[in-house]
Amino acid sequence: MTRKMNKLLGAMAASLLLVALVSPATTAADEPTQATALSTLVVRAGDVSAVINQAPFGLAFRDAAGREVLGSVPGRGRPTHSLHVSDLLGILGDTDVLPPRYAPITFTTGTVSMTQVEPFPIVTANPFLTLSAGATYSLTDVRRTTRLDDGGVRLEVATDDPSGRTAIVEVRPDRGNAVRTQVQFRPSTGIAFVGAGFSSGPDEAFHGFGGRRNAIDQAGESFFNWIEQTIFDAPLLGGQPQSGWYQQAQFISSRPYGFFLEQSELARWRLRSDRDDAWQVESNSPGLRFTVAPGSAPEAIGTLTAITGRTPVPPSWQVAPIFAQTLSGGTTGKTPATYEAEIRASIRKILELDLPYEAFSFEAWWLLKRAGRLDDIIALIKDSGMRPLVYFRAWAGNDGQGLEDDAAYETAQREGYAATRANGSPYVFSNTLTPGKQAVQLDFTNPETVAWWRERVRMVLDAGADGFMQDFGEQTMWAMQFHDGSTGQTMHNGYPIVFHRTTRRIIEEWHRDNPDRTEPMFYVRSGYSGRPGSTAYESANWCGDYESNWSRTTGIAAMTTDMLNRAVGGAYGFHCDTGGYMDLLSGPPSRELFLRWSWYAALTPGNRVHGGPVRGQKFPWSWDAEAARIHRDSLRLHRAAEPYIMRLWREAKRTGMPITRPLWLAHPQMAGAHGIDQEYLLGPDVFVAPVVVRGASTRKVVFPPGCWRHPETGVSYSGTATVPAPIDRHPYFFKCGTTPFLPPRT
């Protein structure tokens, strides 16, 4: 860190300490305990249990064999001051100016402030800077205990807060083999963060947390849960590897157990980042709720996703390849006839090259509807043997791109359909798509907004569309106010849950009214965990606006990490834009990148071509006949695997076991498995090692235990091997003796 940055942090520390901190006591204010003579209490939940130590307070969680898999970190020392500076865009980094306090349960009084990027296009609503300061206290001894009817226990616990604040802790059985802990305070005012600390060690790996791209094991990392637009491979522009459009406050530990933080507020995780022997999570909330699921990784995944949600099983056509006609350069200046001509030209090429797409997506549907051409285009797509898909987004804007009714922006403000400022006026922010234009976030906690949204969705379905992209969801500002009384503090992460749940209920209602039509689908970009989270409502999720490059931050080399991290949290219906989407800095994909991405998409749960909003979309026919043929072969491989993918999807919905599986989950004893993030299993019998390096003609592969055979060449492998990886072949392998599906003949 530079000397200038140190001076900046020092100045902020001094200022905040003078203004915001309440000086903690120098001695603990513990009162004599009035708990029972027993030093521990036990709460049983199915086959697992929680053990509560009363003096001092602490928690331990045991698996079905009675082994402790997670235990509170021993409390250390007296109350402390805390000061934290974090910048999620990467300029200042993430800094504890004062060291954090570790204890079983801590709480920090004082202040939290958030500065967000509002006027900057592309990354609107990302936090630029968070500052928190206060005095950190902890729970001490249990004073009273009460047994609850469900087998749980309610505890009154003293704290070392000199004001005499106490905590009410409830430890109860959760669904399945899981224990839920809830912490509240009396009084609850003036609390900025509440945290829980647990013992750890170098043997513990932390897997999950949603669509993060930095690593498949977060041990040693410190980060926030905050959904955001992360477009470019540059810190200033949101390219932070731990950020993401789709985040989850849940993980699977190698110890083994699963952990789910229920809060949607900003949460900070320290996973052995500043101590070798402990991890901690803190939530910017007046209380804390978390669930622990002891057990092996498959057991913990099954238990947690039964609570937090699993992506529903779609009709089989929804896993088939989709072609998306992007708005190359937007529709500004384009006539409906020009846009229609682009669509017709793409359909002609798809048919001419015999590309087996099942659906055709076009975004500017309102542009065509306004010109009276929507019905004809929908009919053309259906006559061409594909299903029509359109586009919706979480906000209404005045960009004039033809993505919605031109009057929607004004209507949302006039009728109160938008989130507001504290004074009740609509909260207007920078339009992400078009610099200089504005937008408002739709408020789906308002029944009138829901009714308006229902009319819009039903209109396109009645017109013949079979589904749509449901875009955005990350634009909720900290200061926004919502109809149900919530604010951006809780709704920033929670917004996708409300958004996707609203749409799911509308399309289910529409399908009941139209049983002769196919079940509609909608695929989403933003997501978060909950009881349940957005996974319970979406038809599928896509990776977000990845760049057309080879990077491990926002390009092709980031996809497997992202896919596997979110899959273990129930969001296993993953796909990405073939070739990447964002091309502003990288330019359009090269022929090599597009074809490698085509092969990658071939053995993932979804498959979609869509890209080039600025420099121009690259199509499968943009290069030469050989490139178009290779792309067609990749689509045919995906289509051959679709029945197998559907079987895995049904299994995932039933058990939580994801469609795409990291090696640490399938083979936890395999050497190095907890760090392998560029290989994966598609179900138990297909192993995939995509090529994500420019110019490669071979691929070094670390195979899972056993024998694996390339089904097209017939060559078998085991251990570690370097395999051929020409541009017209995908490195994938069947477990010897199995035939999960019949590969197409090339």
C-alpha cells in the first residue's frame, strides 16, 4: 500500500474514531450466571446435534456419529474498537485498520456508511466505498435457559457491553439434519454488525458462495456478499474476482458441514484471512440467523438446498441451444424494418447451416410491437422450428432501445411502481445501457407494481413467446425505500428473490390458464440465497456479462469456477454467452475464442449464443465454413447430451446434488481436489476438461480416480495425462464401461 494511501486510511480512522466510536469498558460487566448447574445443553436435530456451553457461552455442532465438525472460536480479551475500510471496486482494497475481535458471538456498535457509484454507466449500484466503525463486544455467560416445544432452547446471555445489553439466543432444529441459531439483542438499537466466529485450521476448505470466480476454495480470503455488475477485467471498472452478479451466503466446508447465513444485509466473511485458526462472518444487521448442516458434502448440500432452494426442473426444450439476436450498438437510429431484417437474416443462416437451435431470442420486441410486426416475427420463428423468446429487465428506463413500452419509465414514476427516496420521490439513477439516460428500479413489494408486471408478462406470452431473459437486479441503492417498508440495506441482495418469485408466480398462473401451451421459461442474471432464495424460482441462470477474452476474472477461464461455486448452492441451471458478451474493451471474440467457448457450452446445463453489444455480435457464420461446421458439431454434442442432462436435473431437484460437480465433491480424497477449478464432472459418468488457454493444441488433465475413455477416439486415460485438444474436438471422457449418451457422428 502506498504512503499516500496509508495517510488517507489514517485520516479516516482518526476522524471516525472521534465521531462514531463509543469507548468500550476496560473490564467486562459480567453478572453472576443464573443458568442451571449443567455446563452444557444439547439440541438434537434429526441425526445431528448442537452443544451449547453456558459459561462462557459457546456453540459446537456434531454430526450423526457424534463428531464435532464446527465449534465456536474461544473468546479473547476485552472489548475493542473496530474500524474497517472497504472498496469493492478495488482501488483501496479491503482493510481492517484495527484488528477485528474474535469470539463465539460479537456485536459492533457505531456506524456503517456506504458510498455507491450512481452516475457511472455499466457498473451502476456497485459500492465504491464502505466505512464501519464502533466498539466490538461479545457474549459472556448464559443467565437463563428455557426449553422450547420443538426441542430447541432459548437462552438469555450476558455481554461485556457496559451498558448492560443482553442477548437472546435461540438454538433450534431446522429442516432435516440442521440446526438453526438466532441471535437478538435487548436493546437492539445502535448495533452496526453482528458476527459469529468459529475455530478452523489449514485442513479446512470453504466451497460455494455463489458465482465467484477467484477460486473454488475461499480459504485465506476476505470478502463481502454484495451482488454487483462486474463487467471488465479491471479493478476500477468492477473486475474484482470475488464479486459477482449471483451470490450466495452459504458454503460447504471440508470438515465437513454446510453453513447458511440467512441475512440479506451486507455480510463480511474472513475465512482464515487474518488468523490461521479461525473464521468469522459479520452481518450489517441488528441480529444474526444462521443454519449449520453437519455431514458429508452431499449430505450438507442436500440439507441446505432443501432450505435455500433448488432450480426447478424445466421442460426438456429449455436445456437445448438458444440463439440470441443481440442489440448490436443498440436500436438508436434503427427502424423496425432494419431490426426485422437482421432477425430474418440470422434465421436464414441458421436454417442454411442446419444449426440445431431450439429457441430464438430477440430483445427489442417492443420496437416490433409498436410497428405491428411482433406477431409476424413470432410466427416466423415458430415456422422455422424454433421457440420465440423475448426480454425483460428489473427497471424501467428512458433509453428508447425498444426493450419495453416507451411509456414504462414515466408510468412507473407516476403510478408509484418504482422504489423511492426517503422523501417519497422516485429514485432515479443512471441508465446502465445508455449513458446520459435514466432509470428507476421496479418495486415488486408493491401489489400494484406486481399487477402491472403481470399485464406486461402475460402480453408477450399471449402473443406467442415461450419465455424471456429476465435481466439485471443489481441496481438497488443503499438509500432506496420500498413499499413494504424495507430499504436498500436489506433489499440490495434480497431484490432478486422478490423479482424472480414475482415472475415465477405470474408464469405459473398463466400456464394454468393456458394448459395447451408449453411451460414458459425465464433465465436470470442476478441471484441471492434465502429461505428460499432465487434458485427456487428461476428457470435457469446465466453467468452474467462476461468479456470476450481469455481471462480468469471475466473471461472464458472464469466460467468453470463460477459454475461450480454456484452449483453447490442449488443454482445448477447454468449457462453462459458463447464467445462472451461484453466487447467494449476486449473487442469481439476471435475465431479461436468463439470455438473454444462453443465446446465449453456443449457440456454445460444450458447453451446460448449472444454477444457483442458495442463492437458487433459475432455469429457462428462470421468466419468461415469450417468454423460454422465446428460450431454445429458442438451444438450437436450438446443435443446428444440433453437426455442425460435432464436426468441429472431431476436428480438435482430431488437431492440437491448438482448437475456439474467439482472434483472435491465427487472425489473428496483425491489429491488436490479442493483446488481444481478448471475441470468438472457432468454427473457421475462424464468428465470434462475444457480448453481455456489461447493457442493450446493439447490439454494437461488430472483425471479422477479410475479409468476414463474419450468416446470419440476410444483412447483411455487415468492419473495425469496430456491429451490432444485440436480446435475441432472437445476434451471430455466417459467413465470406462459406461455410455451416458451416444456422441453424435462428426
